[in-house]
Amino acid sequence: MKQVNFVVIFVICLALVLFGIENTTPSVIHVVKGVDFEAPLSVELIIAAGIGATLAWVFSVWVQVQSYTQKKPEIEQRELRIQQLEEDVERYRVELEQAPMLPQADSQADVEDAFVQ
């Protein structure tokens, strides 16, 4: 999967470089009234792509934070259930250690006699 990601990123960067080489003519960006920027079209595209990537990353982090906060009660319930089960296992282990053991058969003949009766 890392190789696929690398190829995708490489192709996008290569396309941006080729686009930048071909589009060096300056163009004007009107941000707000009275504020204008003039830069080559390729630089403007790279800046716009960077802003878009940053916004996509921020949105992704926001969605992950929201999903975590929504799943937090479920996670706490599971952790509580796990703790209860671990306590049950420990209690059963102590009960088994304290319980008297069944007598073991001394020989194969005793086992065969038990099945015959």
C-alpha cells in the first residue's frame, strides 16, 4: 500500500512541476477589495492545492475527534466489562486452587474397572 501511495504522490507532484514549467505567465488574484496578488499561475495553483490539502487534513482530524467522542461511552463500557471478566477469572482461579482435587486412578486397571461397573 505504501508503494501505491508513493506512486500517487509522485504522479501528482510530477504533474504540478510540469504544469509549473508550462505556466509561468503572471496572473492576478483578487483576495478582497483593494488586495491583489500577482504571481505565476503555477505558484497560485500550488498554493491553492496546499490550502486545500490542509483543509482536508483538518476536516479529517475533526471527523476522527468527533467519532472518538461519540464512541467514548461505548469504550468505557467495554473496559468496565473486561475488568469485571478479569475479576471473575481471578475469583474462579482461587476457587479452583482451594477446591479438593478428585482422586486419581493408580493404574490402568483401576480405570478399566471403573468403566466396567
